[in-house]
Amino acid sequence: MRAVENCNSIEEVRFNIDRIDRQIVALLAERGGYVKQAARFKKTTDDVKAPQRVEQVISKVTALSQELGANPSVTEQVYRAMISGFINAELAEHASLKGNATNP
């Protein structure tokens, strides 16, 4: 993890936030690719929604947040929103795959 730099202007702050946002979006794209693949291995929409897995991930990232000095509440809120979005995307992918399986 890179140390937070002491900025001397709002422009420096914004530059660093923009740099981090680019990294976050790249990681979201990578994560999304794996979510898309996961749809192939799940038999039902309940398997996609997987509330126990959601809570497992939330617990893991909240603990990681504390370990790395991030705000656990913010981390949880961000992850819940992100997971919700990815579940919706995975449900669409799952439905598409199931449609293709029944329509050769």
C-alpha cells in the first residue's frame, strides 16, 4: 500500500484522487470479468444472489479495512453497493447463459 502524500494544494489532492480512481476502475473491470465467469458455474439465481457469500465478503473486507487503516463503515457501504451492482450484472449474464443453453 502506498503511503498518503502530504499535499500542498487542492490540485495535488485532486490529482491523487483521480490517480486512485483510475486504479479503482481498472480493478472493478478486472473484478467484473471474474463475476461474469462465475455466472457459468451457478445453477440458479439463488446461487447468484448468495447472501451468505455476500456477508462473508463483507466480514472479510471490514476486517481488512481495520487492518489497513481504512474506515470500516465506508468500506462496508462501498462493498455492499458494489456487490449489489455486480449481482445485477451476474443475474443478467446468468439469464443470458441459460437462454443460450435452451436455444442452440
